[in-house]
Amino acid sequence: MFRPLELFIGLRYTRAKRRNHFISFISLVSMAGIALGVTALIVVISVMNGFDNELRSRILGMVSHATIEGVRDSVKDWESALAKAEKNPHVLGAAPYIEREAMLQGQRVAGGLVRGILPGEEPKVAEIHNKMKSGKLTDLFPGGFGIVLGRELAYKLGVDVGEQVVVYAPEIRATPVGAVPRLKRFTVVGVFEIGMEEYDSGLAIVHMDDARRLYQTDGPDGIRLKLDDMFRAFTVARELAAELGGLYRVRDWMQGHANFFRAIAMEKRVMFMILSLIVAVAAFNLVSTLVMLVTDKQADIAILRTLGASPGTIMGVFMVQGVVVGVIGIAIGTLLGVVLALNLEAIVKFIETKTGLVFLSPDVYYISDLPSDMQWSDVGLIALLGFVFSLLATLYPAWRAARTEPAAALRYE
């Protein structure tokens, strides 16, 4: 079988027992460092992906992919608008809504958003029906004046299912006794928990007809959309707004949380760069290993040169050695990183069970598990990055070996 001379000699040097055991030790340290850096990078990036997906799913459980709102008035002919929206091939579901600010009073007082929905249509665009801790969305019906509260909001108000809450609309109505705020008494029929403080402590759900009566509107504020591709939300919503005609404002899920997701993306990039330095430092340990190896193999290099080996061949021999050490370290690190990333939650729970330590206490953190989402594209990028660092680390020692003068090297042999 044909093998290039550089590859043959380089692999032979890699397998051979070295006279200088310190060189072998440094090689093992370099290999272990690369493996450790690659493992850490895969696990950390997988955890960052897991948190990103977890937060994204929780936010999108309450926020639709896109929203079409009336600029000046409510959407009066909303049934027709809803039918047009559902005909779009990218729209998986559409539902009308009313959303206004309000003051809520139970045992205590708290402010929040009141969202009026149609319980039969809401599951098409949101996951709140799957997040109910008590009660269900179908307990909301027209004229029943029931209300579903976030868990933290119910706690702040000091109420539970079956108790009553007074909702004050931020509007004044004239009466014979003077101007008084518009208010209505609602009965708590359910409690939900999303796992996001923004919604659990500041959102109340009522039937859309009850919200319309409270706020004296003649229709919903807009239509919420769920799409087959959430990253095309703004484009699809804008097309629908143009098709519906009139004055509409279009918002997508990113606009309301752009800074939040931008911060997560920035943190992920920074963590990737910092941990890449660990891989780089480990890879550049190969420089010292190969420099000592070049010094140790001066006589062999001189003999190869006298037999006709070119400087490029000598350079290739030592590059093969460095790359082989790097590839072995990358392979071990990739294997360990993939195994850890795929089983991270089980490993963390096992450690918590055995030690009694709690990494993410549910009393403190909304996300009490350590989510992990390993993506093969990230694994491939990390392995490629480690390979590039290993290859760069071999250039100087290999170049130094290629400059060896045969006569000078064999003078004292």
C-alpha cells in the first residue's frame, strides 16, 4: 500500500518509544489538555444552547410568533381577518386578543396586564393551556367573568382559585356622583406557571368578551399568529397586514425580546472565545514537545537529508507527528464532550442525589434543571478549531527541523 514518506516516518516516530521520557510526558500532557479543552467547550456550548432553547420555548409559550394590531382602532371585522390569516401557507394558527393594563385587587393590590382571549382559539398560538397548575382555560366563558392568574401574581394578590379579584381599568367613566374608574369583579378559575417572572407575576387571562365589556372596545386589539418558521415571522405578518388593508402595526416575537436574545447570543460567543483559548493553550503545548523532539532527532534528520530527503519532507514528518497527537486529543475530547452533553441532566441529578448539593435551587431559579442541547454543527466546528490550532502549533518546530544542516548535526555523532 502506498504511503507518503512523510506520513510513514511521522507515524513511526509517533509509535516509537522515546529515549527521552520527558518528551513523552509532555506529549501526553498536550494531548490531555486538548481533550479537556474540547470536552469543556462542547459541554458549555451545549448548556448555553439548552438555556437558549428553554427560555425561547417559555417565552414563545406566551408570546405568539407575530402579531397584527390595529394602529388607531380595534380590528372590527376580525372573523374575516382571522380567516384570511389562516389561509396563508406559513400560518399554523391564528387567534384574536385584547391586551390592556389594569390594577388588580385581592387581599393586596398589584398591577399587571389583562389579556382577553378565546379559550378555544388560544391553544393554536400559545402553550398556556399546558402550563396550568390549577383549573383550565375552558373555565373561561362569556359573561362568566372568570380570570386565570400567573402563580406569582396570585401570590402577590393573596388569592387562590375560587376567590375574587377586582380589576380596575385605567379609564374614567362619568356618573351622577362624579368620575369613577371602570372596574369589574372577577372570580379566579385557574393559576398558570410559565417559569418566566415577566408572565408569572404580571399577566392575567380573561375571556375576550369579558375584556371587551371591561374596556368598552368594539373588537379585539389584534390577531396573534403561530408560523411554521418563527424566523420569518415579521415578513409573513407584514404580508398579511398588507393583504388585510387599513392601518395595521406588525410585531414579531424578536422585537419584544430582542435585547434579551441578543444578550444570550453575545454570552454564547464570548464563552466560545474564552474556552477556545483553553484549546489553543493546550494545542500550543505541542510546540515545546516538537521543539524538544527536533533536538532529540538531530542525527536522524541529518541522515534523512544526506539520503536525499528535502526540507519539505522533513517539515512534513514533524507536522504529521504534531497533528497525530492533536487529532488523538481532539477525538478523545469530542467523545467525552458528546457523552457528557447528551447525559448532562442525568449526571447532575446523580451528583445531587449522592452529595445532597443543589446546583439550581427551584426556590431561587426559574430554570431548576441544567438543560443541554448538543448540536452536531457545534461539535464539528469545535473539532475543526482544535485541528487548526494543532496544525498551527506544528509549523515552527517543523520549519526548524527543515533548517537542520546535516554536517553540523553529525559533527559530534
